[in-house]
Amino acid sequence: MSKKYYMPNHLLELGDMPMHQKMLHMILWERADCIGFAKINWEIFSGMAGRYSFCHKDIAELHPWVWPHGVGEVFLPNYLKIQTPTLSKTSRSCGKIWDELKNRFGATRENTAPYLLFLKDKGFRHLAPDIPDEYSGEGPKPTWYVKHEERLKKAQEYPEPSWQDELLTGYRRLLDNYISRAKNITSKSDAEHEFYLDAKRIENVQSQIQQMINDGIGERIIIQQINQAIDKNRLFVYTPR
């Protein structure tokens, strides 16, 4: 079993809560998997505590150190950051963590967004471990992220085409999908490759849709193509026959 790391002055960090609740936190910490999830087993927990019998109220009292997650499971928000302050994308020692992040959230070394969005939704984004070439939204923005924001701003300012209302509405939905995806970028690789958005890409999309119009393709078919691009979360592509 790998070594467990703890918060500095672990019990003091938990504040003035009763000792049996601090004990429960320590038990959950010991039983957590590599990314901070622990299964609840009241019989085992109470057996480890001697005469005290734990219950769901004790879990609730551990907030914000412990967060209920689904049925019979809890999440310890700061666990992974303390165990692995820097989560390397290349080190073999982090392989098991990446496997678990993929199993749990669908997150990978190339796309950490599902995991980071989970933390953000729970209000724990600041507790993510440092990931090289990732920007957490906290602290100074790295150069690559500043460039990404500048490109995104120019894309949003790109002039809108003069199309019929229904087609223009479909185009706006496509653009909103691109912008939403770009705003969720956290990694340098995404910002520089697949998920980036700039004025050139907006120009390209508009040109392809205009080409479809020029080729006599009906509005209904064009909107279907737009909807497919949104549903599949991909760039709009039209190849003239």
C-alpha cells in the first residue's frame, strides 16, 4: 500500500469538531482511493471507533472536509492535492491516478476538463493539484492562456453574416457552442490545437455555410448540418461535391 500524506497538523486543521468526527475523517482519509473517494461502511467504521456508532449525521458534520457523493460514497476535496501536489502527465507514478480520473470522469491527460469542471461545480476548483501546462483559473495567467483569451475575443467580435432569420439563429447556436467549449479550455494543448477559437475559424465556418447557400443547398439541410456539428461537438465542415 502506498504511503498516505496528511494535512499539516491534520487534527488541528479540522477545527473544533468533536474528536469522534475527527476520527471519522481520519478513517475516511485512510480508506480513500487515489483521487479522494471513499466507500461508506458503517459497521467497519464503528468497529474502528470502539463504543461509538457513526451515522449519516456525522458525515454531514464533516462538511466542507467531506462531501457526500452518490449512494454510499463520499469525496474528500483536498485529498488528491495533498497526496500529489503536482499531477504529471508523463510520470509513471501518476498512471493509476489518470486511470481513475478516466474511469470516474472521462478525464485524460489530453483533456482534463471533465475532472476540473466537476471540482468547479462543487466549488473546489482551487483544490485541484497543479497540472503542468494547465491553468486552474487561480493566480497569474500563463502566456499561452492570455493568447487564447485574445484569440477568443477576436472570434467573438467577428462580424455576423446577413442571412435569413432561421439560418442565422442556427449559426448563432453553433457559434455559442464553439465559444462555450473554448471558454472551458484549461490545457495548453487544447488552446493551441483542437479546441481553440479564433477569427480565422469563424471566417472559415461562415465561408462554408455561404458556399452551401451558393451551391443551392436548402436552408433545412444547412441547419441539419449545423445541428450535427453541435451534437457531435465538432467543427462545421462542408466539402463541395
